[in-house]
Amino acid sequence: MAASLRSLQIRQTLILIVLTIIYLCFELGFNARLLDVVGGNVKPEDVEGVEFYGRSLSGIAAALVVLQLMWRRRLKNNGSGPGWTKIIVCCVVTAGVVFGVLKTTVNVLVNTRDAEFRRMAFNTTLLQRSLVGGSLQLQGLVDDPTLFAKPEGKSFLALFPFLAVSVRHLDERMGPAKEQLVRANVRQVAGGPSGYYDKYQEAMRELAGKWELYAGIIPDSDAGLRAKQQSSWEEYRNSLSRRGWQPHSVPMRRQAAVVNNVRKKVPVPANWQTDDERGFRAAVKRRYTAEAASKGVTVRGERIPPGLPFAAFVARPGVQAELREALKLPASATVQASYASPAEFGRLFEQFLDRQTAEKLVEYRASRTDFEAGGRFFHEGKEAARAAIVPPVALFFSLLGAIGHFSKLLYLVATVVLLLLAARRGEQAGADGQLSRRSAWIATGVLATAFAGTWGMLSILDNNVTRSELFRQMLDWTRQGEPDSTRWNLAGKAILANITHVVAVGQGYSYPVNEAIRIHVLQGIHYGYHAQQK
């Protein structure tokens, strides 16, 4: 009986090994994708989308642990309990609870940050975007123009906002360059002069449509025209039906009178046939066009007289005000109907940069009170705090899950090996078919050694970024306590600095393997994020 239980234990452990390997493939593939997302300048919704998969994988990881414990208990009880329904329910509940706890944890971390943290995070995200855009170079970092395309560079970008928040007197350090960084960021977001020119063309195309309506150049597909044609034709048909006629059945002797009556409202020709709907609609269009051209239009309170060519129409003050708003230009800017050269348009782009830079500088120079709850930049500060906190937390939990389940995989392998060795030596199996106490300690030692050894190795290893003077200095700032810090506070800061180092090193070294697994084993699964959107 005991030997049979040992055989079942080996079979059960092999199944758990397969499940753990499958989980590790998805976790490692996700880890590579997560680094692609958070290691650059992406939108918050990109991070939130991929994090859904991260929390789901963490829930599955916890469910696998519950499955292992409950399945082992079932084996000890000779299959009498717990039942499979209970095991499945407990696994699903565990996955859901872990998913919710991780989401709540991040929300609590973000919501409990003070106004100063939000203000500093708002400024550090500007530095991060400037690093990605190439408009900022940090003294003491690796002198490599391709750094941020490499795994260690992506890890640094993900950790940078969180690390930079700890920098003392950050405002003073970045103050002289802040305007330049904001201007460069505005330029990058706009897509440079070519991207802004596309926006200019879009605005001019929209304006050209308004001018065509104003000038009486109305296409047959115009919704207003089509509605007018239909209502006029229906009105004509109704007037005939009151006499019991249809357009094709008007008596010959009454056709002239009907035509004359129609001509009072619609300019059909004198020889128009009463059932000629196409000619009727063409006449409605002529009147509709003439009325539109004769009315002129009112733009921003200015009455624009009829008959102006497009260039003169664009030059009207009301139209200029509308264009300045659409193109986010200062009040002194003048938008031309067309530009003869890129240099001529470049002056307009510079005016756009001037206005946008001035507006953004108000945000980046705002005081702490502006980031308090109810302050004018509270929402922006909260989003910046999330951008500073979520990437390192997500990378940490993903790395922790990978190391933990890799260690568990070795534990399971050790368990199978020890069970097989015991059977080969002819050792008597326990009543429940489990490992002997000595073997159980050996398997547990493999688990602990694998986890501690992997973490310890990552703690002492370095890469190009972690060896840099800047990264070491930022870690030192992270470890520094306040004058009233307790030993526990200092210990917590030291642990946080160690976690930061491990994440920076671990992500850098593991990314090539993880990405290969994602591409070749998982067939390029994207985890809700498409790189071309980056």
C-alpha cells in the first residue's frame, strides 16, 4: 500500500512539474513583454493593459501552490478528501483574491503618497521622457547611445522615476534645464515640424469644407442639401396628392399651372416635366447653393461677407481665432492658407512650441499645494505617482514570481529524484507514501538554496548600468534616512535599495532568455501590448 502511494506521489509531482514549467514559460514571456512596456515612454493604459496579465499570472501562481498543498493532503487521506470540486473552487478563489490584493496594493501605494511625492513624480516623469527622446543625458551614466534599447537600459528607465523621487533638491538640479526639457518634450509629442504640419493640413482641410459651403461649392453628397432636396420633393408630391394626382399622372391641361406653381419655390425651367425628379433636385441645389453663397457666415462672432476667395477667407479675424485654437497657437500668431517653404512654416511651429512650453512650465513649476487633494494638478500628480510606482512594483513581483517558481520547480524535481532513489534502494515508504523526514529536509533545502542563491547572486552581480556612478549614487540617496528615521526605517530603505538593484540586474540578464521564450515557445504572444504603438 505504501509503495503504491509512493508511486502516486511520484506521478502527482511529475504533473506539478509540468504545470510549473508551463506557468514559468508564460511568466518569463510576460516578464520580457512587461520590460518592453515599462522601459520606455508609453501611455498609462498600455501599462494597465499588460498589468492585467501580470496580476492574472500571479493569481495562477498562488493557485498552483494551493493545488500542490491540497492535492498532497488528498493523497495522504487516500483520496477521501478534499474533493476535486473543493480543490478547484479553492484554486479559483485564491487566484481571484491574489489578483484583487495586488491591484489594491498598487492603488494603496499610489493613493497614500503625499503631495510632495506627486509633485516630484510629475517632474521625474518629464526627465524619463527626455531620456527616451534623447534630449537629456545624465552625467555618470553609461556613455552608450543605444543604452535604452538594451535590457539593462530599459530596466533603468522603468526604475528611474522612482529612484529620482529620492534625489535631494531635484528642482534645483533640473531647474536651469527644465524649460529646455519641456520644449523638447512638446516637440517630440507633436511629432516635430512634420507631425505638426499634418495637424495643420487637417485643420485646413476642415476649413476648406466650411469655405466651400460658404462659397456655394456644395457637393451632391452634402447632408443639408440632400435633406432639403428630399423635403422639397415630398412637399411637391403632397401638393399633388391633395388633388388625387402623382407626378406622372398630372393632366396635360393642368401641367403648365403645376409648373408655374412649383417655380414659385423651386427654380425649375419653364419646360420642366412634372415627373422629372432629377431636374427638380438639380433646381433645389441651385437655389440652396445661391442662398448659402449670399448669406455669408459668422465665425467667432465675426460676420464674413460673401464672395471672398479662400486665402481672404482664411485671413479673417474670426477664422484666424478658430485656427489658433485648433492649432494651439498664441494670440499673436497668423496662420497662412499655404506656406511656400518649410522654413516659413517652421516659424509657425516655433510659435506653437512657445505657447505649449509656457503652458506646460506652469505645471512643472507648480508648488506642492497645487498637488494636494483638490489642487489644480492633483489628477496629473496622481497619474505621475502611478507611473513612478507601478513599473518597479510590477517588475519586482514578476521577477519574484519567476524566481519563486523556478525554486519550486527544483524542489519538485528534487522530490521526484529522492522518491525514486528511495524506491531503488528499497527503503520502506512511509504510510502516506511521502518523503522521509531526512529527504524532506533535503528537498526543502534545495528550495531555500535555489531562492536565496538566485537572489544573492543577483545582489552581488552588476551590469553596465548598476556599475555606473549615477546608479550607485541614486541607490545611496534611496538608503539615506531623514533626521528622525528609526533603525526600522533605515532597514526598510536598505531592503528597498537591494530590491531595486536585484530588479535592475535580474531584468537585464534574464530578458534575452525571456524574450526568446515569448517569441519561439509562446509564438509571439503580446500580452495585450503591440510594440508598434510604442
